[in-house]
Amino acid sequence: MKLTFSAADEAFREEIAGWLRDNLTGEFANLKFRGGPGDEHMFPAERKRWEQHLAAGGWTCVGWPKEYGGRGASIEQQVIFFEEYARAGGPGRVGHIGEGLAGPTLIAFGSDEQKQRYLPGILSGTELWCQGYSEPGAGSDLANVRTRARLDSATGKWLISGQKVWTSLAHESDWCFVVARTAPDSQAHRGLGFFLVSMHQPGITVRPIEQLTGTSEFNEVFFDDAVAADIVGAPGDGWKVAMGLLGFERGVSTLGQQMQFQNELDDIIRIAKANGAASEPSIRQRIAEAHTGLRLMRYNAMRMLSGSERGQPDSSALVYKLHWSSWHRNLGALAMDVLGPEADIIDAAPYELTRLQSLFLFTRSDTIYGGTNQIQRNIIAERGLGMPKEAKGR
């Protein structure tokens, strides 16, 4: 496991830290530390402009190969980028699904024509993406998707019909990658396709889902014979492509996520010192446990990223979602206990939540979305440890 950085890496750190210091100013100054978990609804137009400003500075898609417009940054430099971005208070990225998921998937599985068509918009920050995986009956169990894709013999185009749910930023996105069933009688992971669908067309309806925080960062999306612009791979390859994408989801950006967690923990510690909560032994113990858990999270992520010469996480990535989601949920509870009676007070009806109140409410969902903790434990047992598969009811 590599835990040190070279002189060239540190020069890279100085470059990105300096750029962020010089550019998170003026019209972007109010975006600092905004747009994170529970705050994704804030400043959408400004964050879109920030995305394009990042691109103009050459700071989007830093880990992509140079032939596709990236910097070809090493794993160590990608870690540095995400760490310094979070340390500087860079706002939540509205382009992260395209940059971290759609783009790498197209680079790995897409045709040359698809790369030429879709990668430039992601790189420039002008085209935003969302993810069409979960459905009302297929959340953590992705192989149970029922959204259908049928080939129109007249046009040669695939038409998508069905419903997706918990689709983050669908209301702001230009494109969606959609897993749909190409073979009507297929079951489980067989007979799936991986489609690229424009969000700006008839046949697509986006409905916001109001969260416990009173905001609507994610949505239901309904497809009624929506035309797919492309299919990645062949019909039936959808499961392979979808699983490849999930590998990218456990990638190097996890280190940036941990820096955001560190910012939250630092805020909690500051308040605990100011209001006297830090004098309580139980609070000090929980703060120490949060610090330790975050350091363990970092070391495991570094081990995960160091284990592959191709820069893709190995099987140790299986534990990451379970670890961070449980840790983050506990951090939200700690924040409320540190705030004390102030945690129960809001400025105005119905929702004027502080950042830590929003953190607490939002983190209740961390152990559910992206694969519930129960599903994550099954994945670790079956794929990581080779244990027998969970018994299925008839």
C-alpha cells in the first residue's frame, strides 16, 4: 500500500491548491462548502457555471487518458486532486456522474463513435448525466429491472419504456444511462442492455421526490417509448457494462468523499469545543471513534487503489460502501448529540435547516441508497469471501 507522494505529486498538489484558491472567489465564493450531501439542491445554475469554469482550467476528468482529453493523472495525483478540492471547499460537482461513471464506462466499453460523440460534452462540463439503474422493484437488486427496450423495426432505434427511481439530478441532466431489458422473457442479469438516452425528448417525465430534508435532489423518471440514442455493447451485454460501471463508482473519488467527511467532522469538533459538549467523556469517545474510523477508511481506500496497476479498484472495494455509509450515519447522530437542544430548533417553517441538521437527516439514507447494508453484506460474503449464496424463496 502506497501512502507517500513524490516530489512531482506534491508539485501537482500545489498547482491544484493554488488554482482553487485563486478561482473559488468572486461569483463562485458563495459556493464554497455547498452542494454536498443534503445540500445538493443549492445553487444549481451557479454550480453548472462552476463546472464549465473547472473545464476551462483543465480540471475536469483529470484521471481520463490524455487521448480523451484528460490529464492522464496517476492514481496518486487523482487522490491529491480530490483531497485538495474538498479541502478548499469546492462545491458539490454536478458533473460527477458523467465524469466518474458514464465517461470511464464509455472509454472501457464504448465504440470509437460513441467516445467521439459523448466524451467532449462531459469533459467541457456542458452535458450532465444521471444514472437510470434503480426501479421501484429493483433497488439494491439491480438484476430485477423491468424497464423494457424494444427495437423499432421501422427506425432501427431502441425504444425505452418503464420507470426508474431515486435518479439523482435527473431534473438537471441532459443524458441518462439506462439499464433495460432487451429480451422480454429474460430473467435476472440475462437479456439486459445498457442504453444512452437524451433527457430532452418526448416520452420522458421527471417527477421530484421530496426528501426528509424538504428538498428534492432525486426523482422518479418515466419512459414512454423514449428513443435511445445508443446502446453500449450488444443487447444482452447490459449486466457486464453495468457491473463495470459500479467498479468505477468505488474508484479514486472516494478519497475526495473522505475529505468532505473530514470537513464535517472538523465542524462537529469545533462546535463541541465551543458549546462544552467536548467535556462529556462519551462525546469525546465518539469523536475519537469517528476520527479513527475515518483514518481506517482512508487506509483501506489507499490499499484498494494501490492494488491495481490499471487504476481500477480490486475486490477490497467490496467493503467500502458498507463502511462509509455506516460511519457517516453515525456521524450524523453524533452531530445532533453535540448540538444538544439546538438540534431540535429550526429558524423558520417548514425547512430552514442548518448544515448539520441536514447532515443528520440525509445520512439516514446512506445505508439504503447505492445498495442497502444488508445487500452489501451479502456481496461481501458471496463475492469477496466465496461463501454460499443466500437462499432464495420459491
